[in-house]
Amino acid sequence: MTEIKEQISKDENIIIVEELIQNSKEEKVNDLKLNPLNWSKNKKLFTLSLVGFVTTTSPIANSILYPSIIDITESLHTTKFLSNALISISTFFNGIAPLGWASYSEVYETRKKAYVISLLLFMITSITCAVATNIWLLLIMRGLQASGVSAALCIGAGTISDIYIPTERGTAYGYFSLVIVIGPIIGPIVGGYITDYLGWRWIFWFLSIFGSLTLISLFFISETYNSKISFTIKHDDMMKKKKFNPFLPLYMFKYPNVILINIYTSILFGIINIKTSSIPRSFKDHYGLSPSKAGLVFISLGLGQILGNVIGGKWSDIVLIKFKNRNNGKLIPEQRINSIWLGSIIIPLIFIAYGWLIERKVHISLPIILIFLSGFSVMTVYTSTSAYLIDSYPDQSASAISTHVFLRSVLTGIFSLFTILLQDSIGLGWMFTLLGAASLLSVSALIIVYFKGAKWREQQIINK
């Protein structure tokens, strides 16, 4: 009798173990199905498209106010300095706020909630801007508006990391970055027409309506954050030990490869910003173009940046796959930097040639061609460096990109302060020669990361 009971007990244990194994298998199958990396190609593309649509709010909102500054000055009886501060404060908060959104997204393991909260903030502040009766309220709300609209810039990178494998991220980020360059082209055009026909307040009514449309689109996006999947050792334990801190992503600046990559790309964006801000004056002084005709020059820059995003992203993935195959199928993020070398050498030459061609008043077509080439080259480099950060820190991709947005905004602001001073003191030729030299020297940051980046990342994992 005792032996029979023991046998029954053993059989029951076997059944329980088999059920546990079966449940474990089913759970793994379900995890694989739910894992965003295993989504269908169409679902990934649909998600990327909607995230891109949401992200358009940022560059459009930041640039749409340019044509209305004079009208705002007169309407609110304020100074030109305070009206121009509406643009400066937007740039400042557009660089600071992504740090907080990235921290929120990764500490609480969510992308979708960050999108929703940020868009709600954007809509509320846009409506408040529309009814503002004084410049001080408008300045405060403009800063909060930029804080809300900036979230998608870094959270979008996190979404790309969630749904695409490393050899697909360059192309995906290239398409995603299109909105960053298309927005500044569309924004001023829309803002100009709204200001002329409806008044500047309707710019903010338009933004609130546009924000509501992007918010509705989020109902069709699934949550992409998956804490169970990672290509490298996860830093989740460290993140969970910390409470929400809006400046938490700044800790990534202790990583040499992160800060060096960000310094290089931020210098490029700073120089591009100097070129962009100097276009109206340069083409007026040297070629006699009116403001409206000088504005058409920006089309060449926009077209170059659009093509640079698409082609640069694909080229980055092609190079990564090539070096991965050479390395017996082992993927090393630093291999992606091989797609940057040609562009990093051409860019300084383009900057230098551009300055001297305008200084010597060479036919207008040549500087316009160089503006196109500079936009193309810089964006091919940018998509590769951004993809490198995402590959290196897939679980903290939003934080990695937010550090770039932060440093880029700071350096761009500093560069902008000296643009007019340099142009008046030494002329365009020597100004862009100095900037080109700075760009060339900063390539050393890429070289250092290429040779030491893998070792640094291994050490970072050990230190965890």
C-alpha cells in the first residue's frame, strides 16, 4: 500500500514537472510573439511611420514661429529681444527636456505613456500660448511647449531600438530622422501663411489641433518596450534602484565613447546652424537676394538632408553587415563607424570651399550646390553616429540620444552667439576655414572611439 502511494506521488510530481515545462515553453513562445523584434515587417513599418508622424510636432513647433516674430512684437507691445527669446527659449528647453523624458521612459519601462503625457503637455501649452495676453506668459508657455514636444526626439530612438535589430537600425533611424529635417522646411512656410492670413495666434491653435491628431494616432501604436530582451548586459537593475530623476541620462557622459561621439556630431550641427543662420545675410550682401529669394536657398539644404538621411542610413547598415561577415558573424557597434570616414573628410572641405566661394562672389549656383552637399554629408554621418549609440546601449537608447540632443543644443547656442561677430571680424572665407578646421580636428574623436570603444564598453559592463 505504501509503495502504491509513493508511486502515485512520483507520478503526480512528474505530471507537475511536465506541466511546468509545458507552461514554460508556452510562455517562451508567447514572449517571442509579443517581442517587438519579432513583429512583422509591416507592423514595424507602421509603428515607425506613426512615431515619425508624432515626432514631426517637434521641428514644426520649433520653426513655425520664425515669420511671426515681428507681428508678436507689435501685438504684445514688447521688445525685439523678448520676441526673439521665444525662439531661444524653445531651443534651450528642446535640449534639456529630453533628458527627463528618456529617464521616465527607461525607469518606468514605457514608451507609449511618455508619448501621451508629452503630447498632452504640448496641447495644453499651445492653447495657453494662443490666448496669452503678455510676452511673459508666452515665454513661459513656449518653454513648457518645447519641453513637451521634445520627448519624441529621444523616445523615438528608443522605439527603433525596441523593434529593429542592429543591422536594420541605420536604415530605420535614417527614415525617422527625415522628420527632423523636413519639419524646419515646412514650419516657416506654414507659419508665414498663417501669420499673413489668420494672425500669429492661429499658429498655436494650429499646433494644438495638430497635436490632438498625433495624440489620436497613439491609440494605434502598441507598447514597444520589452525589458526581457537585450543584446548586451542590461542596466535595468541599476535603473530600478534609482528613483525617477530627470537628469539621470547625464550619467552617460561618464562613458568616453558617448561623450566623444556626441562632441563630434554636435560640432557638425553647430557649424550647420552657423551656415543656416548666415544664409539670408550672406546671399543678400554678396548676391543681392531679397529675403524671400534667399529663403528659397534653404530648399537645397533641406533636399540634401533628406537624401542624406535615407541614403546614409542604408549605407550605414550595408557597411555594418559587411564588417560583421568579415568578423565571422560577430557584430561590434564600432564597425558602423567605417561608414563615416569618407563623409568626415569631405565635410570640412565643403565648409571651407563654401565660405571662400561666397567671399569671392563666385556664381551663385556653386555655393547653393555646396549647401546641398553639406546637408547631405552631415546627415549621412549623423544617422551612423546615432545608430552607433543605439547599438551600443539598446536598453538605454533613449538616454543615449537625449544626451546628444542636449549637447547639440548647448553647442549650437554657443556657436550662434559668435556667428555675427566672426563674420564681421574676419569675413566668411576665414570664418568657415576655422570652422572647417574644427570639424577636421574633431574627427580624432571618431578615430579614438573606433579603436577603443569596444574595450571601453566591455569595461563598463564589468563595472556594473
